[in-house]
Amino acid sequence: MKLKALILNCTLKRSPEISNTGALIDKAIKLFQEKGVETEVIRVVDYNILFGVSSDEGEGDE
């Protein structure tokens, strides 16, 4: 079974701005790749995510 890692980058800087969080994630990705782990990074701030505690926070939530 092939392992996959989903990494959520919660920096406050939008893409493509460089962030320290991204630099740390790049190091983790390198380690994962050496072990054959497929990785995907999502930069949360690049999406319209409405925060809250209900199942539907409103129109436009990605």
C-alpha cells in the first residue's frame, strides 16, 4: 500500500509569497519523498474557507 500525506499549510501569506511555514513543509516533503510517500500541500489561506462550528457556514465555502 502506498502512503500519502496531505499537509495543510496554515501560513497567513497567500501564494506565491514565500513563508517560513512553507520552507519547513519543503523539508518535510523531502523526507517523505525519500520514504516513497506521495505528498500534497494545501495552503489554506488561498481558499475561501468560512470558519465556524456548524456543518454549513454559508455561501461560497470551498
